[in-house]
Amino acid sequence: MLTKSEGLQLYRSLLLIRLTEEAIRSHYHLDEMKTPVHLGIGQEAIPVGVCHCLPKNAVTFGTYRNHALYLALTQETDRFFAELFGKETGLGRGKAGSMHLCAPGQGLMATSAVVATTIPLAVGAALAHAYRKESTPVAVFFGDGAMEEGVFWESLNFASLRSLNILFVCEDNGLAIHTGASDRRGFSSAVRSVQGFRCKTASADGSDLSAVIRATERLRAEMAQSKQPGFLHLTYLRFLEHVGINEDFAVGYRDSPSPEERIARDPVARFTAQLLALGCAQGELDEMRTGVEAQVECSLNRARDARLPADEALYEDLLI
Amino acid sequence: MLTKSEGLQLYRSLLLIRLTEEAIRSHYHLDEMKTPVHLGIGQEAIPVGVCHCLPKNAVTFGTYRNHALYLALTQETDRFFAELFGKETGLGRGKAGSMHLCAPGQGLMATSAVVATTIPLAVGAALAHAYRKESTPVAVFFGDGAMEEGVFWESLNFASLRSLNILFVCEDNGLAIHTGASDRRGFSSAVRSVQGFRCKTASADGSDLSAVIRATERLRAEMAQSKQPGFLHLTYLRFLEHVGINEDFAVGYRDSPSPEERIARDPVARFTAQLLALGCAQGELDEMRTGVEAQVECSLNRARDARLPADEALYEDLLI
Amino acid sequence: MTTARTYRDALAFAAAKEMDADPSVFVFGLDVPDHKRIFGSTKGLVEKFGIDRCFGTPLSEDAMTGVAIGAALSGLRPVHVHIRADFLLLGMNQIANVMSSLRYMSGGSLRLPLVIRAIIGRGWGQGAQHSKSLHGVFGHFPGLKVGLPTSPQDAYSMLRAAIRDENPVILLEHRWLYDIEGPVDENHLPLLEGPVVVRPGNALTVACTSWMTIEALKAAEVLAKHGVELEIVDIRTVAPLDETVVADSVAKTGHCIVADYDWLYSGFSAELAARISHRCFGSLRCPIERIGFAQVPCPTTRPLENLFYPSAVHIIRVAERMLGLPMIDLNHETFYSYEERFKGPF
Amino acid sequence: MTTARTYRDALAFAAAKEMDADPSVFVFGLDVPDHKRIFGSTKGLVEKFGIDRCFGTPLSEDAMTGVAIGAALSGLRPVHVHIRADFLLLGMNQIANVMSSLRYMSGGSLRLPLVIRAIIGRGWGQGAQHSKSLHGVFGHFPGLKVGLPTSPQDAYSMLRAAIRDENPVILLEHRWLYDIEGPVDENHLPLLEGPVVVRPGNALTVACTSWMTIEALKAAEVLAKHGVELEIVDIRTVAPLDETVVADSVAKTGHCIVADYDWLYSGFSAELAARISHRCFGSLRCPIERIGFAQVPCPTTRPLENLFYPSAVHIIRVAERMLGLPMIDLNHETFYSYEERFKGPF
Ligand SMILES: Cc1ncc(C[n+]2csc(CCOP(=O)(O)OP(=O)(O)O)c2C)c(N)n1
Ligand SMILES: Cc1ncc(C[n+]2csc(CCOP(=O)(O)OP(=O)(O)O)c2C)c(N)n1
Ligand SMILES: [Mg+2]
Ligand SMILES: [Mg+2]
């Protein structure tokens, strides 16, 4: 069970992600953030929950849908927004944009715009830890579509072969852009599809932060005991279009969620209810929201005011 | 149960493969066949048995270890040897060599020297049949090492998704060159590793022709009923080195088989015993051997006498 | 019959035409049948020909490339579509080890009539992994045909020709060309069009690929005001390459810029420059200049992206230098950008 | 200390040296620790450093390339070995979409010190899928270093330098060089050696990669008997490329052949020819000639294979044409073949 203070801290993380994404939504039309954005509204509980269960020195990898993961790990928004604005002060000096964020100092080693490509990198990091006889765990986050890429299976095979300490986190929104799972999968259950390998598996409702934490903790315990990698399957609802800032339920490729479903699949709403049940006061939560709003607002303004990289930067950062 | 005449026909096939490979072994040192050879001694019963269960119009794909498959399908040795000798009359006008044999007229569409690469091609052929609403089955033969390549999993996923009529035949000799399965596999059972996909599976002792036929027939029946692809796992002993004509048990990366094991894993010896039990006379078998020997000898001589491609051939056969 | 069409419509129209004529033609790839229809370039196909002939796939570029080959070997004519050329790198083994050599290795007994369509070019800060062109890389491997249609007519004729071709053909389409409108003669012979002079001139030959043709036309417009007439050759089919049109032009102008939409290093610009340097040794009055991407991965941020991509301005500046002209004041010229893409008519 | 070593020994020795010096260096890849030891080039490593630092892998080139990147990001220095360069095409997405651009995209905060070693070149009728070189293709993507060591000393120094380099380095080793013996100074500075004049001459510059250097030396030996002195430059590091040594040589000789061990089309030969044509515009007395693979997949049968591969004979014939010499009778000369590979000393 979570303590109240843990709960509040997690809540802040969820909120930071949500409000950051909402800030992007409201400022994007100004065309100052010249980078495609894959937003994480609905996805928040997955990185927040999983990273909560990892030690501070854990190493993570993600995809182009990486805002939630970055924020969950760092709570940082200055360099984040600066990157989205393409500024010199951004995480990648503006060269990365939204899709390639990384923050090696905080353990986020790499993210990538080519589906599934960071999965073997994560395995390589896990191998490095085994090589140095370190216990540092690795977690790699990827969408359900990534399981269709051969490199996922190659990576799973190698991690299972070498008994690596790596958690494969499948963030399953049932969609690859606009294509549903039934048009892409030759298997009926993601979890069962990997169970032929020497790995441990678990699944949970990825919209429910507590469920994510429970599943992750259980899986990590099994991994530790068996010395096998883990595969964590978490479902969630992608509230927005694949890339961009709008809802697109009306377009027709999927059903619009009912009002109940909207709440059930909203990690912030669900966790708020749990916190209130835990005895937190609404005022406490509101106060936290005000603080987060201020952080986001302030970072956004700083990012806007920051300077763009100078021309010379074009040829910098290539080779050492 | 096989009839005697079927049995004799199958025996001829096994023998043709064996004696062809032995002929290569005895002539290779003359350095006239300037192509690397991956011989199929020990493997014979797999293509012979599987192809026996397929209709004449079946389409097949294989690997660089393709002699047994080619011979099982065609019973032809003239163009085969000509290819190994690099002659104009060879299957690929000498451009293919041993590793890239194909005979589209007899259904062998392609083989390849890059592990696992013909697997998706076979899936494409199966898709073409489904597209044209034809029932033509496809079988693709590959080594156990191919299962480690991502493209195997991508292909299995797509075939399962589209319910294609394709038989994946894993020829498992437990080796990839000199590396044993336990150094390569993150799974404990090849068959179980694929069972998460919507496909049917079967396995058998690939050294035992009758067992191969029984397993193939049963699997094909299940495939027909379920409209699912099939995965057939067949084990065998590679008697020779990975590439080349020699035994290499002495080298040390694997144990030398006992005399009993040698017989148990020799498809020709095992099937001979079964035929004798079925009431065939040794004389009949000996006579057949004489005929096959003559065929091989004759093809070999023809190939030797054939002419090499002319210089102009270098730029031919590229684009139409 | 000639109609005004956008490039994207021309692509969809060409596919429909060939699918109509030949039931063995089908179009597939990630997101091909979704409501966005690959920026509209597969519009109408699923309605007209059904999901069996226009379908999506799992995310499995390697296997799907092999599937296209296998289907082609089986007598079909697949058109495999990719929303970014970068993803083709996942299918590189099938492309360079299998597709390019299967017919040759079979001594001519196999045929692989298949088309790969992939989109190249610039989006909204697409960055390093969504910006590759790769035509030089594909052309490097014998056994593949590689084309870059520029005008709507090219898009129409070249896609039709590619589908009818008995060989593997890779077509790369620049995203910014999609909006261009131009006359499309639907009876125009389907041909993998080779190099063509799209603007005659006498001062300097600019040999271009894809979007660079548009930039070169813009450069020519500016330079013409100053009495300098560029001759612009659009290469269109880069492999197999027939450089004769460029050589003839250089024989006349004595000056040559190769403006390629790719990195220079061992790219198509290197091949063409090496060939023209050889063939026009006597007529070149100064060294051939090459213009292409900056030799770094594509950065996301706009100011660096603007430096990364070659443009009309680069062409003007290089032309001035080669011809010994004073620098033109470009302050009052408008150049293309994401927001101000050329829309046509071509 | 200078010892005579074969190229293969020099490779194994260099790896051992670096593994000794730095525990973060490890060597892995398919069949790396088996008894054949990648044609002997990983000999002794597993005995000395154990299976944790010299290990085999499953057949998963795509993932294993990513594993190398991930390990490098984590502070190790992987050396990933491939018995054929063709198999690297399976890892092309990781190489060209990830490895080449990760550091750049991170604004310099990531570093990827990793080495890929792959064998190129001719075997016993290896055919179309075991014969690619790919250095031009790799060099095309900014962010990668690409080298082709020719002598045992190069093999030693360049592999050591590659392992110490903070960037991804791809080294391509020709199979026929493995038997060559030559002096190896083990204290020679580990350097990704650039172009070097391996034979001085005045008549014509031959710029070569890898095995073509050996063929060019043979051609020079033959031509020298007829009073023609070739100057031979071994490029060694093709990316990043510094063409100065070649340009200086051409300034002297006025003639240039680029002899590359690859297809010509958009290959390294195109890049070098384009640069030298540009830089030596005034000093070239006739067009640069390029020599490389025939523009078809590599055929298996020997007579066609002999036509496919460039050789000393090609170099001699082209040199004769360029210099306006009569054709030399080559009947009594012996050239290299599978059976008569050059063994050294270098
Ligand atoms: C290898 C590759 N193929 C195709 C694409 C185009 N693409 C971008 S995102 C995406 C869908 C991925 O779905 P999923 O992995 O489930 O992630 P999600 O977007 O749902 O988080 C596709 C097909 C790509 N980026 N990379
Ligand atoms: C993609 C690829 N990687 C590596 C190789 C080198 N290689 C050739 S055969 C082989 C072993 C393959 O083992 P398996 O698939 O079990 O087939 P077998 O030889 O046992 O029939 C390897 C690694 C290759 N040909 N292709
Ligand atoms: Mg998804
Ligand atoms: Mg095997």
C-alpha cells in the first residue's frame, strides 16, 4: 500500500505530465514548437508507476511517445520545453525535438522515432550491467506495435538467453497510428505470445496507477527470484490522435469512449479518487495543481525566451 | 501406412540425395566445383518426407543447405551438378552455385545464403495463393538458427494473422555452424516458443522418414481444419562439418555419436530397415542403388563436360 | 485526356488505373488503407478495389519486403508503400541481398515485378530519423531501378511504368511535391522517365533530383532577372542512369551544378559528378559543384534545419561564384519553406 | 617492438592489447569464440579473457547491433564482429538510423565508442550474398567512421585506434589480406590512418581501397618493367575522408585512377573521383578513370567471377589507355587468384 506522502508525490508526477501535455496542446497552434508531438494523455500512470518501483539508478529507454517517461523520471520541464521550442538550452540543443529526448544523467538513455529500435539498446545496457556485475535494472518502454518488429523477438530471446535484468514494458493502447490490434497481431494475447521464452510476465490496467505499481512490484520480485527478464503488459487509452494535439474519436477508426470509460481510463481521475479515499484533502490536491501549473508556465516562458542555436551548432555534436 | 511401392520411391529419393552428396564429397578435392557446399547427410528424410505429403503443385523455399530439398522435389541431377560446376547448363547458368539453387518449374522458388531470408518470401507466396483464392500450399524449410532472426517472428505473425496456408519446417540439427542451441536460445522448446501465435505445431524425429510423414500429415490435416499455418519441428544430426565435405566430430565442439546413434540418426539406414521389415528384398534395394549411382555418375560427367558461361553472360539476367 | 491534378492525386490515379487493368496489382503497407491514406496518395483504392487489394500490415518492414518479393515471384505485382524512406532501412537485407540479386542468381528464371513507394523529404521538424532519401544507396546495388518523380505527370507515368515493369522498382516521392498541381495526360506512355531538360538555358547546367528541381527553378527565376539563364535537368530515374541529357547540356553551357536531395558523400551527386567530369572533361570550364544535405544528421530545430537542407539560395550563391557574378541582393525574394511550399501549377 | 605478423594475427593481437589495457573492451558476434575464430582473427581472446569478454550470439544481427550501441552508451567498448559484411545489412536500421545519429540528436550528451569489424572480399565462389563491401554505403551516413586496413600494421593500428575511438567505427577487412605477413610495430600510435602513398611514382596516381592496393602494386610492378611508374595511394580511412594526399599526388602526376573494391555507382569511387575532379581540375591531364566491381551481383562461377572483380590487369589496361601506351603482353605475368593469393611480406 502506498503511504499518503508517496501518493501525493505520485500524484504530482501524473499531474505534471498531464498539465505539460495540456500546455503543449494550448500553445502548439502558435507554431513555435516545430516538432511533431506524440502526446501521453491517458498514458501517464505507466511510466509514473513503473519508475516508482525502480531504484534511482535504473536505466530506461523509450519511444517517440516519451514525454510522460521523461517527466516521470526527471520532474524537469525547463530543458524539456526548450527542446520542444528548438532552443540551444534544450535537452538536445534543439536537434532532438520531441521524438528523440534523452537525459542520460537521469537514466533516460535514449528514445527513438523508429518503432522498436531502442529495445535492443536497452538489452545492451542490461548486458553492460551484467558484464560489470552491477545490479542496476533496465526498463524499456515501447508501444504494442513494437511487438510486431522482429527486433523485439531477437531482443527478448537474447535477454532470456543471458538472464538479463531488464523489464520490457509494453504500453498497449491497442493502436498503431489508426490500425487496431486485430489487423496486426497473429496472436491473441501479448502476454501468452512471449511465454515460450524464459521470462516472467505480468499484466495490468495501465490506467490505474496502483495496479501498475502492484504488477510491477510483483513482476520485479519474480524476476529477482528467477533471474529472468520480465515482460509487463499494460493497457491504456490514447485519448488524442496519434501525433498532434487533437482528439480524433470522430474520425471513425475507433469508437468514442463513453463518459464512464473516459473516467475509467483517465489515470489522473482514477488516482485522484484513490487519494481522496486515502484521506487526502481536495484542497491539498488543488494546491499541488497550482504549483505544477506554475512550473509548467514558467518553463514554457523560459523556453520561449531562450535563444536558438547558432549556425555553428549545425556541425557540432557529430563526432568527438 | 506406406505401400511398398511408395516406400521404394521414397527410398530412391533418400538414396539419390545420399549418393549425390557422397559424390560431391569424393570429387570436391579436384577443385572443379568452385562453390561452398553445405551438405545434407543426415537431413535427407526431412525434405523427402515433407514433400511426399505435399501436392505436386506445392511451392517450396529453402536455405543454402538445399541439395536434399532440390533433389527430393526434382529427382534431377544434370542441371544440379552443372550448377555446382559453374556451367552454362546449370540451374542458374553457374551464377547461383550451391547456395542459391532454385527451380521454379518444380516449385522450388528460392533458396538463400543469408539465414532466414526466404521465410518471408514463402509467406508472400502463400499470400499470393490466398489472394488468388488458390489452395496451393507453401512449405518453407529453414535451420534452427533461423528462429533467432527477427524476420522469422515477423513472418510467423503475419502468416498467423492472415491464416495463410504455409508450413514452416524447422530443420533442427541443434547447431548454427559450431554453436549449440543452448548458447543461442532464450527458450527451452522451439515448438512451445511459437505456440502463442495462431498456428498449429508438431514435432518429430527428422531422421525417421515414417515419423516425418506421419507428423506432416497430421499437421496438414490440423492446418486444413483450423485454417491456420503450421510449424513443424524436426530434429536431425548433421553428420558433416557446417560447410564442406568432411566429418568434424574430432574438432571438439560436439560429441562424436556412438555407433548406435550413427545408425539411429541415419535416415537411409533407418528407412532401409523399415523397408526390409515391410517385405522389400535387399536385392531390390541394391538394384535401385545401382540405378541411382549410374544417374549420379552420368550427371557428374555431363556437368564436367558442359561449357562454362561465355563472358557476355556476366551482364545478362540482371534486368528484363 | 489531360486534367489538372495534384501529385498526390496523380499517384492514386495511376495506382487505380493499373489495378483496374490488371487484377494482379495490389497496394499494401503500413497505414495504406487508413483515413489519411498516406497523405492522400492511396485515396479511393480501398473503396474501389476492396481491402484484399489495398491493405495494411503489421509493423514488420523486413518481412513485408520479403512478402512483396514472394508475391512477385508468384505472379502478382505488389506495390509496397512506406510513409518514410527511413523505414526501408529495416528491409535493407531483403532489398540489397535478395531483391536485387534473385533474378540474376537464378540465371534469369525468376522475375520480380514489384514496386516500393516511399516518401522522402521535409516535414515539421522531422529530425534525423524521418529525413533520409536513400536513392543513391539503393542505386548502388545492381538489379534495382530507382526513380524520383517530380511533376504530377511524372508521378502518374512513372508509377504506372513501375507497376508494369518486370523488375523491382523503388520510387521516392518528396512530401512537398504532393501539393503541386499540374497537367496530367492520362494517355501518356507509362515510362520510367529518364533525365529531361525542364528549363532551357545557356549559362550553367543544374542537374537535379526531386524537390531540388523546384528549388533550381526558383533559383533560375531569380538569376534570370539578372540576365543569367540556368538550364535545368531533372534526372527522374537515377538508376539505371543515363547521363546523356546532362552531358549534352554541359557541352553547351560548360558549367555544371549537381543539386541532389541527399548527402553528398557517396551519394547520387558523387556518381553524376564523377560521370560528367569524365564525359565532359573537355567542355567543363570550371569544376562541377555539388549541392546537397549538410554532412550531419538532420537536426530538428528550424534554423539548423534550414542550414541542413539545400535550397534555391545555395544554388544561386554557387552559380554566382562559378560564373564570377556579383552577389545578388536576395532580401526581396521569397523562398520556399514549410509554410510556403510551392503548390503549382508545375 | 616490431615483429613479423600476419594480418589475422595483427587483428587478434590488437584486440588482446586493448582488452588488456581496458576491461570495458569486449569482443562478440556470431561464432567469434568457436574453434575457427573468425579466420583466426579472434585467436587467443577467449583463452586469455574468458567467455564473458569474448562471446558468441544468436543469429540476430539487428538486435545485436542495437546491443552493441546500448552497451557503448553504458560505458563499455564493444567490438562486434561479422564474418561477412553482407550480414550487416540486417543491422542497417540500427547503423544508419540510430548509431550514426544518436550522439548528434542528444546534442552531444551521448557517446558511442563501438567498433564493427566485418570481412569483405572473395572466397570460393561466394556468390551474390557473400561479397559486398559497403564502405561507401556506410560512409554515406554522417556520424560513422569507416576504415579498410590493408597491411598488417594497418590492421593492428587501426583496430586499436577504432577501439579507443569515442565514435562508432566500422572496419572492413578483405579476406585475402588475412594471409599477408608484414612488420608490425606494436608501439605504433593507434591511429585511424588516413590515405598514404604506399608506392611513389610519377606517371599516374592510383587511389585504392583494401585489396585493390595489392592489385595496384602488382600492376605497378608490371608497368615498371616498361618504364612507367605508378604512384599508389592506399586510402585506408574512407570516412571521414581527407583526399589531400591523393590531390597532392595528382598535382604531380596529372593522371588518376580510382580503384575501389566495390560497385562504382554511388560508391566510394564516385565520391573520390568527384572530389579529385573538383580539386585537381587544373592539373588533371585526362579524365579520372574508376575501376571497381562489374555492375551486377557477384556471380559464383569462376570465369564470370574473374570478370566481376577488378584486378591488376584492369589497372594496367586502363593506365595504358590513359597514358597512350601500347598494350603490354601479359602472358608471362602471374596475377592473384584464389589459389595464388599474395601472402606477403607486405
Ligand atoms: C519501424 C517503423 N515503422 C513505421 C513507423 C511509423 N509509425 C510511427 S508510430 C507507428 C505506430 C506505432 O504503434 P505503437 O508501437 O503501438 O506505439 P504508439 O504510437 O501506440 O504509442 C508507426 C507505424 C515508424 N516510426 N517506425
Ligand atoms: C543472416 C546471417 N547471419 C549469419 C550467417 C552465417 N551463417 C551461415 S550458416 C549459419 C548457421 C545457421 O544455422 P541454422 O539456421 O541452424 O542452419 P544449418 O546450417 O544448421 O542448417 C550462420 C550463422 C548467415 N549466412 N546469415
Ligand atoms: Mg500502440
Ligand atoms: Mg542448425
